[in-house]
Amino acid sequence: MQVGLIIIGDEILSGKRQDSHLAKFIELLGQRGMQLAWAQYLGDDREQLVGKLREAFASGDLIVSCGGIGATPDDHTRQSAAAALGRPLALHPEARELIWQRIQQMAAEQGKTVTADEPDTLRRLEMGVFPEGAGIVPNPFNKIPGFFVGNVHFVPGFPVMAHPMMAWVLDRFPQLHRQAGVIERSLIVQGAMEASLTPLMEAIEAEFAGIKVFSLPSVDHPQWGRCIELGVKGEAQSLDVAYDALKRGVIQFGATIGTELVR
């Protein structure tokens, strides 16, 4: 099972809002020894969302989708999820109760009374209308929940709500947590072209199962100038041996090693 992240919102794609979900999700995964396999940014386009969410539900991946689950005309995620599943939308009873509690709390703070059948209440309750059979994702900030179907989870776009909800989602899958997790070791290589080091990288991956080699070239690094960060990542028990082989290969090639890094 891979882990994926979907970030929905025209405001992200237009630059009106800066995304903070990707970095936070990677941080939360790292705390649990997990890694992000893929991420997508999507606009508030219902037709596109239906297709992408249909793929998400079919993938079997653990997925978190952020944004678009409100009840205004520019929110399409709940409806798109239902269409992708081929299910009707229905007011979730637990979500209804949580939203009603929030409505009453806000009214009490303002010294007002509120009824369950007034138009504003009914509009707010639409935020608890999910695809039939969905479960809820608790929202510790204001009680208004997200939802999930299978391994695909939907949370609001607001970071203050989404980030603790992301953590709750990841903790639904303790079997995917790892104590050691994936780590990296790399070195700064100077005096070599990336293409010339490719055979070495291919040889390392072929020899050490589960190890990935990465290459990050720079033409104007502020400290090392033109260089390549060349490294390996994987489980701790096999990483050191693979790294030593990579380092020997760089030395044999005749390149200069500027410094060594561990993450």
C-alpha cells in the first residue's frame, strides 16, 4: 500500500493561497517511519475530480484529500466522491450531531438561540452530507468532520483543521508505521557529470534490493558551486553497505567528494 496526497482548490492553483499540506503531511509520515509515494494538485472542477477520485478509490492506496468538502457552490469534493463511487449522498447521523453541537455552541457564545429547521442550520448541516456508507474523520478544531470511504480520506482545506486530521488518518494504519523508517545517506560530488555516474547508480540499485539511488545536480549551489548530491535511501539495515559501495565507486571514478550527509 502506497501513500498519496490530493490537494484540491482553485485558490492553490491560482496562487491566491500557498499550500502547506504537502510539507506537513511528509513531516507526519516521517514521524511514523512512512513515506509519501505521490501527490496531486487539482482544481475545483467536478468532472475532473470524479475521474481522479475514481482512480483513487480503485488504487488501494492510503490517500488523504484536502479541500473542497464545504457546502458552498465552489465546493465539489463530496459530490465528486459520491459520483466516483456510484453512491448517493446522505446526511451522516454522527456528522449531523457533531455539526448541530457546533451550531448550538456558536449560538450560545453569541447569546442567540437557534433551531434545527431554520435555513442557516440546514445549510450548515449539508457539510455532513457524505457518500452513503462513509465513516467520519474527527475534527478536533471545530467538530465539523471529514469523511472516508475505504482507504481514501477527505479533510478540509484549512491547515489548522486538516493537519491534526491527517495525523488521525495515519494512526488508523499502525501496521504501516516503522520504527526505523527510510533514511538517506549522500555525498556531494564535484568534477563529474551526472550521465557519467549513471552506470554506477544503476549498478548499486541492481546489487542492493530495496535501495533507491538519487541524484540532485546543481549548477550554482551557494556552497559547492557546480556539483551533484548523490545518495542512497532505504531501510537502515542495508543502507550503510550500499552507501559504502556508492562512495567507493565515486572515488574509483576519480571525482571529488565535497562532504557527506545523513538524513
